[in-house]
Amino acid sequence: MSKLSFIIKLKKTTIWLIPVLLLWRLNSIAYVAEGHWLNAKLQEKIDQVRINYSIPGVSVSISIPGESTLRNYTSGETILNPDNRNEATNVTIQNLFQIGSITKTFTSALVLRLEALGLLDIDDPIEKYLPEYSKWGRVTIKQLLNMTSGIKSYSDEDVKTFWNAVKKGPYKQWTPKSLASLAYNKKPNTIFKPGKGWNYSNTNYVLAGMIVERVTGKSFNEVIKEQILSWDKNKLINTYYLPMPYPEDIMQRVVHGYNLTGIFPDNTDITDYNPSWADAAGALVSNSFDLTRFVVGLFSGKVIPQKQFEEITSLVSAETGKPVTDIKEKDGYGLGMDYTYRENIGPIWYKNGETLGYNSFFMWLPCLELAIGITKNSATDDDGIVDLHSGVLDTLLSSQEFADTYYRHIQGHKPPSYCNETGIKLPQ
């Protein structure tokens, strides 16, 4: 082909491509505009809820199916009413929050990792590992993790000794043994016989943490670092187990936490109070970014083997403690996390965490392969955390961008078969 002929052919081809390229460009602009719209609407919703509930600071991370990176949103400041306004800084995705009882999900995963390594069996009675608690000896490890042990929580309202001690000595260093003893020495120290009911108990997870140390010969902190926080090649670099006063490098990243639960005067800054009272039941520090990555890893089979994944997602009723197999269960509990079902969405795995000055939340929707993680720095009895996660979820489900991304994703990656029954409704 001569040079002139090549140029003429190229010009003809270019002329033919113009409308195609123009259409592609217009579609790209529309898609980008929609993406900016969704991000703007999510940010607007998060800002709105934070302001409505007078929450100082919030971080939210979202894993959308088909997207390789998380979407991250922050709102507010790291400190409330500082003496010097120059001290106030905007919350960033690198900041840390206490995540409270979401620690239980991590602890459950850790125990199951040890089971996979042959160091324990979750159907073993705890007397095999903790003979000093003979009155609880028949309780199994699994019953600790799914809250069917019947063991009282050291932080129950009727264990007044505990909260009075926390109020009088917020800097006290609690040990797992001292926490377990508060419940063990109560008369009675159980609510029902093992497996005959359901009761949320922090003591269960303190005992689970003690079992981890007993079977490994290492501290809980060492084991959770090795087995859970390092599961990913990049590790969970924003997550730390700290049942102690925080070291300076952590304190510099922790958003100030404020108490609104009535234990201390409203808006008491509890950031430097000793969190050892939470132990393996709630002493993790993290952020929405790591929290969401962990949830995605857990439910995609990267944290624990399949046998143990089936165990962590085995359900009991959070009313009766009896095993549940119906996917439409509205009030279920697995090992360290809650379960419910919502029409047009399907199953939802979730966990809420609260400490003296922080709230946290995660949600996993298997039929949408959607994960949401939220952290905020005020412990409240209001519906702030509920409005945050429901507002974020509703914004996503009403978005054409999310729907398009989801539909593209499932072309090559089918959701579980039971999702066909849920009647998922997204924009078409």
C-alpha cells in the first residue's frame, strides 16, 4: 500500500469513527457525572447525619462489587470544642477509632484459625483449657462464641461493681482474670444451662481470649497479629489490639472519643481512659478502611478456611439460642456477629461496637457483595449509627451507578443461588 493510499484509508476510517468516539465520550462523561453524583450524595448523607446527631467525627468505607478499591468518606473533626481552634483537625481515613464489640468478630475468626491449625476444637468444653472455672466447665467454646453459654456478663447492669469501679478508676489496668472473676463470683453466675438460651456476654469473649493464650503459650496480642491482622499481603496496618493505655504514636492518630452513655457526664473526653476493661471482647482500635477490608476478606474466604467459615456463619436464634437454618431469619447470631434478612436485599451480616466514647458498625450483604464499615467518636444510645448505615445503604441502592456496577459484576460472578429468592430491586 502506498503512503497516499494509507493516508486516504486512515482519513475514511477516522471519519467513520468520529460518531462512535463521540458516543463513547458522551457515555464516559455521563458515567463520571453519575460517579460524582453518587459520591456527593453519600458525602451529603454522612454530613447530614453527623450534624443531626452532634457527632464530632465519622469515617465510612464502602466496598462496591467490581471495584478494586474502597470508597472512603470522612466528616467532622477529631476533637470537640478544643481550647485552641488550631488543635482541631478534620477526620481523615488514617485516623483511628475504638471499634468495641466488633473485636468479637476478630476474636471468633482467631479462635477458628487456631482450630484449623489443630490447636483446639470449638466443640470442646472449656474445662479442658480453663479448669480453674469448674462451674462453667461444661460450656463449649462454640457456646462462648455464639452467646449460648448462659454465663453472665461482667458488664451486665446487675454487675454494678464493675461500672462503679470503671467510674471511680478510669485509668485502672484490668486483667482478663479480674474481669472473668467479676462474673464468676456472682451468685448465681449463670442465667441458664449451657445451650438452653441466648444472652449477650462480654465474659464469653474474655474466656475465649484466655483460651487463645492457653493453647498457644503466647499473648493474645501476639496471636491476633500473627493469625488475623497479617492475613492480607498488605496487612491490616490500621488495626491494633490495645487493652492498655495507648502509646504515643497511636494516641496521635486516635480521634478523641466522647461519652454520652450516662456513666460519665455528657461529652466527657475518654480518649486516654484505660480500655483494658474491654479485653478480647472489645479492645481493638481500627478504622473504617481496615474494618471493611477485613469484612470483605472474611466473607471471600481469605481469613479462615471453608470449614471454619461454615462454623462462623452457623446461626442460632438471638431469642431462644436454638439453631437456625432459615435464611429469612430476622434475629440470628453467628460466632461474633449478627444476622438479619431484608426483603429485596436478602441476608445481612452485621455487627455494632460501642465503648465508652465510640461507636462502630459493619455490614455485609452477600447477594450484593457489598460491604460497609463505619466508625464514629461518640458513644450514644440514640439512632445515629443506625441512620448512618441505613442512609448510606439507601443512597447506594437508589443509585443508577451502583446498579450498573452490580449488574456488570454479576455477568462474570454469580451471587449465591439463594439470592434468586430475594427479589433484589435496583434501578434498571
